[in-house]
Amino acid sequence: MTEAVPLRPRMIAVVGATGTGKSEFSLDLAEALGGEGAEIVNADAMQLYRGMDIGTAKVAVDERRGIAHHLFDVLDVTQVAAVARYQEAAREAVLDILARGRHAILVGGSGLYVSSIVYDFRFPPRDRFQRARLEAELEAEGASALFARLRERDPETAKRIDPRNGRRLVRALEVLEQGESGHRAALPERPVPWREDTAIIGLRAERAALVERLDRRVERMWQDGMLLETARLREAGLEHGATASRAIGYAQALAQLTGELTEQEAIERTQALTRRYARRQVSWFNRYADTHWLDTPLTPAAAADIAASLRP
């Protein structure tokens, strides 16, 4: 009997819309690669936060099957999740895993975060003096004034930014002040891979089935204690977190806690926003070249088949 040819350590990205089963599949794939060993690196912006578990469908520590996980629970809810800093930390984790002779499975649905690792994304430098000035202007004039300035100077970037998102408006204007063209928060037309041997596995689902799955998942979030989890995070400063407080589900749960929304309204709004987010994810990941797409629900043998296909 011929022995299986060992697979050289490489990065494998598992991508797709929320609700397609990426976390479970990544665990199955890591086990299927067990002969060589594999570790998982998070590429979901909100799973970076400690305590944001139910609303992000984070895999509990005791359900990780003994597989090492990286970049989960590394931020407090009051801290800002910045993709440039994430890129540095994630690439360091990937290189460390590969150097130890193990595979790095990048898993998540935050398109820009995934792309910052899979592709050769380079972010403009920061200028703390200009940033401080722009933040003072944001405080004095409001987000609408900064958005109007951005729209005049860089209409294409303005189209991609929420006019109420002061943090991103400040960053976009900071980049423009440095003479850069756009803030580069989009997938390039012809992206260059960071590592040539990266394998990209995409999970997809039929639209109607995915919508049904997402709506039921949001209902389960509230049944499983979403409001209580948000109340605890509120005590830890969630309302003051520029990034975490706007997370889908948590923003609506906060509104329920303050009486702005009823429970039913919070659930329905979260469902609508989740469906819209999933559509954006599908559009983003459909542009990834050389992706091996798998239709969900997956068969038990799917991970083993992918592991076998990665061998020479």
C-alpha cells in the first residue's frame, strides 16, 4: 500500500457568507489534515472581541476539538478593530504556524480582513497629527461635514463609507491628506496573492435556504441569551466602542436595552441587516479567482475530499 504523500505546510482560506458553516468546516478540515497538523486563524472582525460570542457564532473553547485557534478574543469591546493592525498580527500568526510545519487555516467572512491576508494589500501609513486635527473637526462639525468634504475630494471612496461612520471618514481624509488616491478599502481589480500556494475554499448556499437559515439563527441568538450577553458587554463599555457597538445584532440589542426597540423589532432589524450583509459577502468573495466552491449543506466527507485534493 502506497503511503500518502505529505502535504507541505500552506495557508488555506475558508471563505463565504455568514451562515454557510465556515467554522464547522474549518474544524473538519483541520482534523482531515491531522497527519500534518493544522491551526486556525480568525478572519472575522467581530470575533476579535472578548465576550462577543452569541452574536458572532464564535466556536466555544471546549468545542474547538483541541485545535489551536489564533486571533480570537484579543480585543476589549472599547478598542477599535483596525484592519491594518489585524493584517500585521494575522500574517505573523500564519508565518509562525507555517514555520512550525503546520497548515494555517484562515477562516472568516469579513471580506477586507480576509483579503488583507490572502492578497498583497498595503495600507497607507498613519499621521497622528493630521488624525488628531480631523478628529477635533469631527467633534466640532459632525460626521456630515467630513462626509461632504470626502465626497467632493474622492467620490468613489465616499460611496463605500457610511456617512455616519466618523472613524472611517477620519481615516479616509487622513489618507487623502497624505496624497494617496483613495483609502484602498476595496479588493483591487487584479489582486496579487500574498503567498502563491494559498488554497481558497469557498462555501455557498442556495439563496432561499440561506435566508431561512440566517433568520432562524438570529431568533436562536435571542433565545440563547443575546440580550444578557449584550447587557454584560454594556457594563464593560460596549456603547463606547467605536467598532464593537455597531456590530450587527449587538447594536440592535443595545437599542432594545435602552427601550428604543422592542424585542421583536430588534430581531427583525437584525435579520434584515444580516441578510444584506450576506449579500455583500457573496458579491465580495465571488470575485476571488481560483476559488474551489462547495455547495452547502456539506457531506461528512467534504473536508476529507478537500484535504486529499490538496496533496501533490
